[in-house]
Amino acid sequence: MHDKVKAQGGRGVSIALAGSGGAGVMTAGNMLLKAAAQAGWYGLMVRTSGPQIRGGEAAALLRISAEPVECLDDRFDLVIAIDWQNIHRFADELPLDAGSLMVGDPDQGNPPEVLTQRGTRLAQVPIKKMAKAIPGSWPNMIMLGIAAALVGLPLDAVKSVVEAAYGKKKKELLTPNLAAVEAGFASAQTLPAVPQLAAVEPTQTPRWLLTGNQAAGYGALRGGVRFVAGYPITPATEVLEWLSPALTKVGGTLLQAEDELASINMIIGASFGGVPSLTVTAGPGLALMAEALGLAVAAEVPVVVLDVMRGGPSTGIPAKSEQSDVSIALFGLHGDAPHLVIAPNSIADCLGATQWAVHLAEAMQSPAIVLSDQFFGQTQAVVDRPADMHFIGERAKASAPTEAYKRYALTESGVSPMSIPGTPGGAYTADGLTHNERGVPSSQAADHLAQLDKRERKLLRHDYGDYWAEIDGQGEIAVITFGSCTGPVRDALARAAADGIKVRLVSMRLLAPAQPERLSEALRGVKKVLVVEQNHSGQFHRYLRADFDLPGEVRSLRHPGPLPIHAEEIYRKITEWSLM
């Protein structure tokens, strides 16, 4: 191997492992990330694939660093391909340059021109022949050894991960695949250099390896959810898969419904019965749930809907990320239907934000929509152990109602005690019709207005505390964002700070109800605002312009998925603007 090249500070090393579906690139990527975690580094791995059920293109996109990372970098240092058959389909997702290195199998043809025209260096390793020479081994383990050697991961850490995967249940696979890792590691010694990971000191700080979907499921449990109904849908299904065994450990229940309509109505029924409840879906499913969510608003039944956003409209791009459900989440219910919309701003924050959503829904007896996305949901990350959150869902319950029990009493807070079925004296009608304080259906204008005011009042008067947004930095330029765009914004602001440019970050967790006074205070002294989001029409930008009084000049930086918003494009916008 040529002289080692040190990685750039906290940006670390970026690696792409590619091949046809079924070639094992995701397995190799997961093992590489686990080895990095075991050796003391932070990192994340993004899964990218096409919409087909089997075959097609697949890639594991990794970023490993000595410092915490929340997004992919602007470019890749290393691409290793078991084959080149379908890699052209996501060539745009693999930004390369003359400093990048592509490693491929010469027996699998040549890399597509769309990659080679970038001036990227190319090295060849007979990956499949090497695997065939070790009976019982797989090419992806050769790939794993090559990647580990090139970026400076210890061989012992990689072998430890392989042993953990195959040593107990699949012992016959262990010896040949350990040999394959070693062979790949040795073959890399003659390859051109790529940046290597900076040395890290051993740490006693607990770290977790998890996806956003797993974190959201755990957050739901910690918030008090004990009933889940759902219908499988990409990229949200893993939440249900994680919750299914986890719920049984805490006395909860999960049901697979026949469709999204059934799942939303199931959780409304369970919550009406007194059990905090949640369903999980993506954009197409959220569209189907809109009418039932209106019922939950009118009947004041708390439910949580976790929407793991993907490319749209319609079926769109199921396996790739896009923040394109903002408008339907905020405005997709018919009538005046105030409800909660919450957005986590990191993979780890999927835990806290979902837990908070359960708490808010229960406290205000209101539906809450949590806007995650495919990047958060299906990306595996090494993170510091999330701080313990004390948000536990508790609803006001009528313990001893009388015959004059008013389920929808016009209280000052807007929240009225809810009797659980079977409570003596607590029977009432809960449906979607306009009603009076006792729940009796009514078409009177006075009752309609009073209940509309009540449902609005309880959301507007609640004290959401400081968790409503992540606010950091100072300066006359501010970047407002939400969700998975927060990571690249943080990276961009760090680069700007290194240039002496002060920029303020506002990453909003609470999208609805709007908090204009809080945002106005967060933007005090700001003269320029940049709104960053990953969708085509600027849904978040248009919402901010409509419901908030933004100071000074306001600009929008947006584009749709599946391409992520990169830190470099945010950084360029900020630096250009700072000179004007």
C-alpha cells in the first residue's frame, strides 16, 4: 500500500460497498460498521436499493469518523464493487472525484462511464476468484477485508464481528469466511491509498448501534405505548418488526392489520379503551389514514402515527428518502382539525421525539404525527447513548363521574377528563359528529364553535418547553430546518465557523401547532434566513412563510430525494450570502 493518507478531521472516511441485490453488500457494510464501533469510532451506514423485490442494485454507504456523524459526506473516498451490473442506477448517489478510489473485479467487466468520467482512480482485485479459492467463503467477506485494510480498521476488530455472526449458529461458515476476510485484507496492501481513520482513544462512554426505526420503537415503549397495529410498508416495516417482540416484554400487544385503514381504526379503538396506542406507516398509508385521524381529533382520542417518509407522490421511490409529507401531515385533514406534528432531528433523537409525541398526544388527548424518513429509519448508526427523557404519556381520566358527566367540558385548558369504558357513570358517545359538552350529537352553531375553540385551545395553551426546537449558535444568518436535513446543516455550519462566519441553527421538532413567538425569539437579531429541506416544492418553506413572521431576507435551499442535501451546498450558500 502507498503512504497512508490521513482523513480530514471530523469528516472521517466515506466508503461505498456496491453490487447486485443478494450479493451481500449490506451484510458486509453492517459488519464494517460494527467493527468500527468495536474499535472506538463513530459512524453510520445508509442502505440504498431499487424498488424491485429481489435483485437489482444495492449499496451500503458508510461514513466512519472519530467524532459523531449525522449524515453522509459530500463525496466518497472508496467504492468497492463485487460487480458493476447495476451500479449505474444510483451513480448520482455516489459523488466521486480524482481523489476517490474504485476497486472492482476485472472478471465482472468495467465500471460504467458515468463513474469513470469523473477521473476517479481504478484498482482491480479478482474478488470472486479469491472467494472461489476458499471453499465455503463468500465474495462479500473478501470485500469486507479489502475495505477494512484500506481505511485503517484493525483486522482483529473485523474478525471479532465475523466470529460473533457465525461462531455460534453457523460454525461451518466461520473458518472459510475468516480466511476470506484475511485474504481481502492482505490483497489491499498493494492497492492505492485512501484516507485512513484517525486514531481514537478507548472510551468508557456507552454507545449504541441502532437505526432510527429501532429508536422510534423504543421511544414509543418508553412513552407508554402498549398497543400497536400496523400494515407492512417500506421503509417503516422494521419498526413493527422491532416492536413485535419488545411489546410482549412489557405486557403490550401488536397486531398486523389487513391494511392501513384497519390499523388506524384499531389504535383509535384501543386508545378509546384507555391504552396508549401507535401505528406506523409511510406516505401512501398516511393518505389513507386521514379520515380516521379526523375522527380522533373530533372524539379527542389520543393516537400516534409514525410516518417514515419516502419519495412520492403515490408509490414514488419506496426505498429512498424524501421529506415530502410535510404538507399532508400539517394540512391533510379535512375541516378545522388541530393536531400535533413532531419531527426528530437525528437518528438518536427518533427515540426522544417519539417518546415526546406519545406524551403530548396523551396529555392533550390529540392525534400526533411523527415525521421520520427513510434516511433516519433505515440508517444504522453508532451514537452516544441518548439521554433519558422523562416524557411519559398520562391522560386526564374521570375517576368518579356523575350522571351529569361532561366528556367534552369546556375547560380553561381545553383538556377535559376522559372516562374509560366500564367506569360507572362515565358512558358517553364518541364519534365524528359535532357534539355538545356531554357528547350528544349537535348541529347547533354554538356547540360547533365551542368545541372547535376547545380543541384549538388545548394545543395552543400547552407549554412545550425548550424541546420544541434545537437552537445553536449566533449570528445574523440563520438556517431553519427539520428532520434529517439537520445533520448536513450542522456540518455546513461547522465549516462556516472555521472560516469565521457565525450562523445560527434552528432545527424545529414541533412543526404543529405553530410556535411563532418562540421562533421569533430564536431569530432575534437575524437579518437573513435560509430554509433547508429535501423536497421539490419547498413545503416547509411555504409553511414557515405562511404561519411565521420571518425576519429580513428569506431564501430556500431544497431539492427532492433520493439525492441527499449535502453539507457542501449549504456551506456554499452561506458563504456566498455572507459576502453580499
